[in-house]
Amino acid sequence: GARRSCAQDSPSSILAALFSLSRFGFGIMGGSEKAIAREQALPGRKTKMRVARTHHVLGNPLEGPWPAAMKVLVMASGCFWGSEKGTWRLPGGGIYSTAVGYAAGFTPNPTYEEVGTGQTGSTEAVQVVFDPDKVSAVDILRWFWESHDPTQGMGQGSDRGTMYRSGLYYFDDEQRRLIEASKAAYEVALREAGRGMGNVTTEIRAASDFEQVFYYAEDYHQQYLAKPGARPYCSAQPQEVPLPPYSEWAPADFSEEERDLHAPKLPEAFWDKHAPTPHCVIRAPHGPIVWGAPDEL
């Protein structure tokens, strides 16, 4: 089906306007845009962050251990408030739980204030726990790529600094191959559409590269946009360019069985109606999207 038309503003003019804003109105957040070395990182602490027992929207546990069939993926695409909401709203009951936190850094159990200095090495991220029988990693990756501009380096929109860098952190080799293949496909799609600011800059690393890849953020950040009094903020910059069909970029070394196993569960008609657009998560209801209802068939 036909997709929405893209805005014609240049990325540089959009960013110039956005840079006058910030998440809390006190200037650009996120500390330095230069990555730090481990020896420069803040020491952190052994005590883990206390969070609610259950997800504010989905009602499932916020922390593991997870049911045996579940898979985990950690994604970073700028301010984690909107990133988390967009992900938990994917339909079909496949998203079991989401949580926001600080990923791919050196400092154990950092606080929001510490991450904001740029001295933890962390990026704001979403931990996604999903049932691969109901939603494919390919569906989640499509939402990830389309919901932000993965070419912006150390930042996203008005949020600049290493804590807002784009990142994907995988837990098995199949995830790695899907991530790398989808990245290559999306980089070409953005270039052909004349969108983005150059090459994809998303950090792609194994969760096992870290002593612990993901630390929970403070409880008030969890499912923030669904809570009373939340500030309706999201600086994500979706480029409104679709990820090419899975059949065109599925990893070349996948067996036929692997290709079928990871095939998307969400049809193209879903994306025609619900593909990410600027500020879409701010305007959207908090519950998961109902797909397959009579008015959507």
C-alpha cells in the first residue's frame, strides 16, 4: 500500500531547530559526544536499582527470570521513554515485558544523573522480552530501525551525547546475523530515499561483551509515558523509510528453516497503518495496538 509522504525539511535544519530544545528545558542533555575509556568511568555500585514488580501497562514481571520460551534483545534509539512505549505497543501479545535502563557501559548500576555526565559509557536503552512464536525479532528490528534516525552518531534529535547513541545488543548468533543484515539493508534504503545523515552509526555488540549489558533505570523512568503527569517528550527522528522486505535481506547463510523461523509475523498492512512517524508514540494510546480487529481486516 502507499506510505505516508516524508517531510521535506533537511536533517540539518531540523536538528538546528531541535538543538534549542532539550528533554527538561535546561540545555542539551547527555554529556560529551566522545566515548570514554573504562579507566575514566565512574565506579558505580553493587546495589541494583529497585523497580516495581510488574510492568505498568502489560502487567507481567519487570524483572526475570523469564519463562523458558522468551527471548531478550536490548535496543537503544535515543530517549528511552518513547523507545519503550513504541515497543510495548507492538500487537499480538508477543511483547512479554519491556524495561528502560542503561546499557553497554562500564559503570555498574549507574544513576540517571551519572549517565547524564557521559562518564559511565552507557546509553539509554530498552530491554525487550518477547515470545518469538508471536512476534519475530525481525518485527522488533523493523520497529527499531524505522522509529529513529540511526545515522545521527552520538545523539538523537535534540538529545546529544553518548547516552543517546543508537545501539543493538544481541544475545545469540541468530540475532547478530539478523541485526547485521537488516542494518545493511536499511542503510541502503535510507541512502536511496535521500534520508538520514550518512552511514548508519548504530553500535552493534554482543551482550556477552559486557559484565552486564543492561542495568535497570530508576522506577520513575519505567513505562514513563504511560504514567500520570508524564511529560510528553520524545526526540526520536523517524525517517519514514521502510525496512526492505525480509525476503530481500535475510542473512545469506541462513538455512531455509532459519529463514522461516524468523519470518515477520506482522503483515505489510500493519506497517502501512502503524509505521513510526515523528511524535507518534506521544499521541498514541498506552495499550498495545489491537491488530486483526474487524476494522483493520
